[in-house]
Amino acid sequence: MSRRGLDHCLAVHGIAHHFVTRQTADAHPSKPHPAMLEAALNETGVAARDAVMIGDTVFDMAMAVAAGVPALGVDWGYHE
């Protein structure tokens, strides 16, 4: 999702204030490159071992592995 799309979605649902950091493909290499997760970790000061990646694609899971972040896959979305 683009930053514009993410910002719109969060605003429509009134939940933007719940997020400390927002990372999108607009400013990072494509998944599974770990840049998005690494940026989120750096911005929040959270260690990889204390974070979790929740994703709906195999690319999300591979990104988590590349960043050293535990991952949980959901069974809806783009991939099985």
C-alpha cells in the first residue's frame, strides 16, 4: 500500500493516532528486503527480538526473517 493510501485508510477509520511509525513501499526497497521493518524498529527503539511482523504474504514472512523479527502469518489476504 502507498503512503497516501495508508494515510487515507487510517484517517477514514479514525485510528491514525494508534501508530507510532508508518512504513510503506514508497520509501523502501521491495519486500522481502528488510528496510521497512528496520526503519520501524529504528524509529521506535524496539529490538527485533521484541517485535512481531504480522503479514498476509510470503514476502512479509521473508522480510521478517531477513530482519530477524518473529512473524505471524494470517490466512486472509493475497497468499495462502
